[in-house]
Amino acid sequence: MALAASRLVSAATITEVLQQNQDTLSTLTNLLGTVPDLVDTLSAANNITIFAPSNDAFSKLVEQNPTEAEAEETNTELLTMLLAYHVINGTFNSTDFGATPVFARTLLEGEPFANVTGGGQNLGLMLSNNAATVISGLKQTSMVVAADIPFDGGIVHVVDTVMNIPSHVSTAAMTVGLTSLAGALVKTNLLNVVDSIEDLTIFAPSNEAFAAIASAAESITDDQLGTVLRYHVVRGKVAFSPSLVGEAEQTVLTLAGEAVTVRTVNGDVFVNQAKVVTADMIVGNGVVHVIDSVLNPAAPELTPDATAATPAIGFEGATAGEAPFTENVVLGGEENEVEEVEASASLTSFQMSASLMTFTIGVALFFNC
């Protein structure tokens, strides 16, 4: 009898599954009712996995984004993109989540949130504290709280947090406090470049890494700084951490025209002398890995010292000081934006953030109507 019941459940449509779980998924059901085209897509799909935010997940989203701003209607275009980011191609059971993250393509496609080739934007799947966990933009984590609900097109997992749509590199840098990098990109007119080029891997020095070479950073020309920054950017490859880990060294060509060397030492990933301290930050056009040392294209021979008590310095003779380039940026408040960005950009970081906030406001109003 249990097997028969399982077969009946597995044959249910996605609409039927949602209706059978209204105590947990009524908010998602109501929101999907406003985007019928997406419902049609999900109903016709095969071999997909849906990460369904619970009612509590949507409530948490609203609570974390107060709605003092002027009321606007729910933006169905952004809602469609957000919900599409909760659907991946392929069927992933809870037993498929492991200690090493797996990155899977979602139904979210197109600029600016999915400026990647070969499919939709990525989500990361892994075990964290023995719990199936999904990694979205800015490394936001969503825990699976009800797993392996079958339907005729695949499987549904209920998650406790709404996924975070990936942002521009500049927005991500500001949000996580990489203000020296953001300011340096502004100073060298590279911010729009890294925001707009598809399929990027960026090794992003932390503010502490920039502060460690403050004297060198402040003495070089803008052209020299631009070359240094380009040495941190790989074009044409979205390299998540599993592809960086391995016994063999890898050389990867950067926008500076010079290669960096990626090595794994005692389980840690190093790029030249710099250690990756935060991996796999998904952004709209690729991935960002935060590193603890600024790379120097004039010193590509530098290698890791896994036993060192402090991060290696890539610029000989440089002395530490305040984190440079931060005078060009504004962090916090109502506008997390980088100043002096060209107004002609197709969609600036702030415009994108404002659009997402408009969406959040709309969702909040939808709940409260």
C-alpha cells in the first residue's frame, strides 16, 4: 500500500503538490498564481528540481526588508526571475548533496542576473552541518526543511530561506565590504567592465589585503593599478571551487594577458601566493573568490606558504596602512552604490538593487493585502 501511495504521489502535477502542501506552501502558490507563464513552464518540464520557499521563508524576506518606502505593485517580471532561480535542471535528491558543493544551472537566464553562457544562473548544493543546503547569490544559504517530494516533472524540496538573486560584481563587492576593490575599479574605469563581461572568475582581494600593500597601492599610476586589477580577472570561465581543487597545478590566463597559477596546499586553494578565504560567491556574470593577498603581475613566480602566520605580500617593500581607494565609495544606508560610475551604463549596480527592493516591497504588499 505504501508503494502504491508513493506512485500516486509521484504522478501528481506540481499544482497538485502545492495544493497538497498548503500549510507550508500557500504563499508560493499565491505568488505563482500571478505568473501563469512560469506555472505553464513548470507544468510542462521534465527532470527538474524545485526549491520551494516555505511560508516562513517569505515572511522572513518581508521582515528583513521593512516597507517604509512608497508602495508599488508587485513586479511580475522580477517575481518570475526570482522564482525561476529556485528551479534547477536535473533531479537532485537529498542524498545527492555532499560535502563538496555541486553547482547546477537554474531556469534564470539573461542579463543582468544571469550573464553566463551554457545555461541559466547557478545554485550551489552541498551538505552543511549534515543538512542539505542551497547556496545562492552573496553566499546566502537556504536549508532544506522538507525533502524529496516527488511530482510528475521531478522533485520538490521545501527551503527555509528565499534565494538571493545574484547581483553585479560591484554590488556584491559593496555588500560584503570589499570597498577597496570597488574603489579601485572606479579609479581605473574598470567597474562597468567587470559588471558587464559574461563568464568571469574574479579573485577579489579583501580590504585587509589592500591595506597590507597600502604604500604600493597609493604610489602606482592608474594604468599600473588597472593592470594589477586585470590580473585578478579570468574571462570566459566560471570556475567554482571544485574545479580549482586538485593535486595538479593549473595556470589560468587573466585579462592582464598574464597567467596565474592555482594550487591546492593542505586542502586550501592558493592563487600564486594568495589564499582563497571565501569561495564561490555567485554573481550575475560568474563567480568571485575572496583572497587574502593582492596579486602582482610582475611577480607571478610567488608561491604559497601554507605555514605562514600572516598572508603573503605580493609587492616587495610595500608597507601597510589604511585600506586604499575607499574614498570613492559609499557603503550602507539606503544606497549601496559606487560613486562616479558612468550614467550611460545599461543597468548600474544601484539601479539593480533598487529594482530588487521594489520587488520586495511589492511582495510585502501582496502578503498584506
